[in-house]
Amino acid sequence: QKEVEQDPGPLSVPEGAIVSLNCTYSNSAFQYFMWYRQYSRKGPELLMYTYSSGNKEDGRFTAQVDKSSKYISLFIRDSQPSDSATYLCAMTYGNNRLAFGKGNQVVVIP
Amino acid sequence: AAGVIQSPRHLIKEKRETATLKCYPIPRHDTVYWYQQGPGQDPQFLISFYEKMQSDKGSIPDRFSAQQFSDYHSELNMSSLELGDSALYFCASSKGLAGAPTEAKNIQYFGAGTRLSVL
């Protein structure tokens, strides 16, 4: 069983909709929780990070962490076609190595 | 702002050949990480270096070796290449200096990757 579970199913939404992504994890030692965005054939781009339970907002993006349930979420408001990409959750442990989820491919339809 | 630079962007090799991938971290970042991303897979941690010393080791095959140099750039050397080594190889960097804020140490910035194809 992977330490980070992210349902890799693709997600298609109309422009302007809210995109909701989530991951669960099993390792209580995870310290930092990140969301990366990856366009095709490009490197992961850091979107948001947090280390405590609760919500963190940055523009149209909200990251949510619930450590008691071992559950993290990313919400994208007012989605745009340029948001179409693969979104990976990631968590740090040990000497700061990252454990990734499998990623969700998001398509925002104009 | 300067980002993580990886070279080459694409590399085609035959089985049993060797390959060297290079990574130049963001200026003033002294920690480098290597990840392998197979087709349709999430990135897997291979190895990391802090101040030219190996700081952590993941699922890196014995055929692979890596090092970090005095200018903090890093090279991943891959020998006896196999078909299964075909993947995207990413390098990431972070600030790992003692005394740096914990947040800074935990934030990794990725390069665009090297796509290795083994034929």
C-alpha cells in the first residue's frame, strides 16, 4: 500500500467551476504537505504548501489539511482552461524526501 | 527568477550504455534531490545531497551513482542502462543550510527534467 493515496482518475470540469482534489496518507511522520502542478513534459511546479491542519488560501487556490483524518485537499475556484494540468499531492518525511500521490489530470473545458 | 536547470533535456541511449544527467540548483540552494518518474507514474525519490554529502538514499539502483560538486551542481551517473530506466528524471533543490527556516528547508523546486529513452 502506498503511503500517499490519490485517486488518479481524470477530472473534467466546465470553466468557472470549482475543482476539488484530495489525498489520503498513512504515515503520521509526514511533516509538510504540498500540491504541485505538472504540465505535460514539464517539471512539477509548486502551487501551495502547509504544515498544520486547517486551510490556507492563495488567490483562487485553497489547501486544506486534516491531520486527524490524514486527509488533504486542494480547491481551485473559478477554474480556467490554463488550470488544465496534472495535480500531484506530495508530503515530506525523513531527510525531506518527497512522497507523491499518483496525480489527477484536470481538464477545464472552455 | 533563476530556476533549477537540468541538462540534457532529452537523451537517447542503447541498452548497456552509460548516461550522465546534470542538475544546477537555484542560486544559494545547497540541497539537491533526484527523482525518477516512469510513464504514468508519480515521481520516486532516488537520492539527495546536502553540502556535497549524500543526505538520503531512496530506491536508487546500484548501477546508478550521484554526487554533488563544490559549486552545488549535481550529476547522476547511470551505467548498464536497461529498458526499464526509460523515464523522466527530475532534479529539485532547496535551502538546506543550518539555521535556515524550517519552511525553506522543506520546499523543493523542480527542474524541467531530463527525458531518458533507452532503446
